[in-house]
Amino acid sequence: MSARDLPTMDSLELRHYWMPFTDNRRFKAKPRLIAAAKDMHFITVQGERVLDGLATLWCVNAGHSRPRIVETIRRQAGELDFASSFGLGHPLPFRLAERIAALAPPGMEHVFFTNSGSEAIDTAIKIAVAYHRLRGEGTRTRFVGRERSYHGVNLGGTSLGGVRANRRAYAGVLMPGVDHLRHTHEPEKRRFVRGCADQGAELADELEERIIPLHDASNIAAVVIDPVAASAGVLVPPAGYLARLRELCTRHGILLVFDEVITCWGRLGAPFAAQRFGVTPDLITFAKGVTSGAVPLGGVIVRNAIHEAFMASPAAGMEFFHGYTYSGHPLACAAAMAALDTYEEEGLFERAQRLERAFEEGVHSLRGLPQVEDCRNLGLIGAVELAPRPGAPGARGYEAFERCWERGVFVRPIGDTLAFCPPLIAEERHLDELFGTVAAVLKTAP
């Protein structure tokens, strides 16, 4: 797309669109508008190129406007634009579910499609409650989330999540019966750790030491965690922590749910974080990178024994009273098949493994710069945490984000933390540009 083809600011009226998770007044006073994108870069309405250092929102893993994905969507729209999955069907979701099952951990062969990660979490909540009820354990209706976790913005996910601002905003209407494990971030003990810390697995013992005695295991349906709490500022679990949670959940008959909306599809160098950590949960939620962000799609991957409990029910009729109008949408499934083809043909999961060391070096190259309090990383997810400005928490992080954008690099501010998550097609020169720009900004930041 040439500069003359781009829309202009003069042709846009900004006031009608109420933007999500955005300071609307601040944005519309100084808008950052993207007109096009290709591979590793955005193109703004002014025709400027900006390096996408966050795969836009942890999702464009294969890069922007990849030909196979674009052409597949275009072709599918001309063949079958929409067909319902309520008592009907079309081939694509069946083929995609088979493809995903082949990539999932062994024993997880069933997929329920949603339209987003938020919907996937609410679906997992319902599956867990219904499963226990089918087994005669209908008292298991409580859930355990984790502080500083993020599980989307539906009421179920907000209730399970540990983002304080989100919970405060909707106090009084959140889902009852939810407790939270403490988070794993202990900066007083560990800073500038590369990958998983050697110590801290014992933090999982809180489940058995506090939460189970308080509520009784017979009342707890599931523990829901994000293997890496990316949206909380990239909090990497200590070595052995997830395995310990798996052991405790199995011992007490509690389901373990991994929210892998961010950590799957190669982000950690494997199809799923479950494989990176060698821990198999009972349910996995996914979204984002399954289509490389091209069309909204999410879902839940279910362990065989759980699915079989539903199918073995003696009751006639539908087994699970849940679904969305657009579950298994043809365009979304086609985009996902093309994205998975792209990941496989270009070896992008393996590429992420090869790039991980250079990415880690880039993240930790920021250590020692002004106001840097911590650097964290795992796979191709990383963050640098800045000291908050007295009396203005979040201000330093947001200003650094704005200055990076002005220099042609997009990163995400999470309070006073800057998060990094480049597309898997990144080359070392892109990482040099990403971290070199962040370093230049931090060196001159007030």
C-alpha cells in the first residue's frame, strides 16, 4: 500500500467509537492510527513504519497479512460465509479440532470452540461444574484463581482473575465462590532472573495449606491459572511450581485449567506451555495466535475422561447446555487452518526456540539503565519493570511507551512495566531494533 492509498486523519471522526481498555480522551487528543500492516511492521495513516514488538496484543504470531492466511479467508468467504453449529455443521471445525488435538498434550483430544479467550474461560468454568455434577460431586462449585492473573473480561474471567483495577470496577457483581492463590512474583527475593527461578515452587503449597482447609476440597471444582502471567507484567513461574499444582489438584480431585490464550501456538517454543513445562492440565483454553489474530477464535481443549463423562450420560438430548452463535465460524476455522499451516511450513515454533537466547539477551541488556528494577523473560515473552514515579504510578511506563512509538517501535505498557512479545517471524535485527529503541528511550527518560 502506497502512502497515497492510506486514509487520512482529516477523513476520520473519532468521537463515536468508544475504545476498549483505552484512555479515550488521551488517545483522541493524540491518536495513534494504523492503516495497514505487513510481516513485522504497522503502517500508520501518516505512512510511517512501526515495528510490532508485541505481536499487536500477544496474538499475531505468524506476522501480519501473511499470504496463505489472507487468501484462505478470502476464498472461504466466497464459498461459505456462515453456518451455525447448533444442530448443523460444516467440515471446517471438525478438521480444525482434529488438527488441534494432534498438537495438544496426549489424552486431550476434544475441542469446544468459542470466539475469544474470555469466552473460553467462561466455557471452562461451565465444563468443570457440569463434569463434577455428572460424577455425583455437585458440591464442587468453587474456583481458585491467582493474584495478578488475567483471564479475560467476562464476569467469570474477571472473577477468577487477579487484576485489582478490573475487580474493583465490578465489585458486587463478580462470581461468588472464588478464592485466589498468591502470585509468584517475589522481587524482594528474586530479580533479573533469566527464565524460571530455581526457587519458589513451594508457593503452590498454599492450595493445600490454606485454601483446601478453608473451603474443603469437596467444594472446589478447579484451579485456573495462566502458566505465564503475561498480562500482569510477565510473571514467570518458578521451576516446579506448575508440576506441584498438578500433583495437588490430582490428589484432591480438583481440575487444573491452564489459560494458554497467550502462551500457546509457539510463544514458548512449543504448541502449548503445557509441553514446555511438561505438565498436562485437564483443560486448556486458547485463542489469539490460533488464527495469528486474523479472525477471532478461541476454544477449550478437554481431557478425554472429561469429555467421555458427558458422552456417557444416560440422559437423552444435548450433553452440554452451552454454546455461542459463532462457535466454529467458517472464516475463523479457515484462518486457523491456514495459520497452523504457516507455523508448520515455516517451522515457526522451532524458530522461536532458536531465537529465545537472543531475545533473552535483549531483555536483560536493559539491566542497569535508569529506573530499571527488574527484567523477566521466558520463550518469546519478556518485560522490563521500571521504578514508579512518586505519586504517579504508571506514568513512567506510559511515557516510555509513547516515546518508543514515536521512534518507530510498539511495546505495551502494563503499569510501569513494558512488555515485549514479537511475532515468531522476527529476526535478530528486529530484536536489535526493539531493544535498542527501548534502551535509548530509557537512557533519556525523566
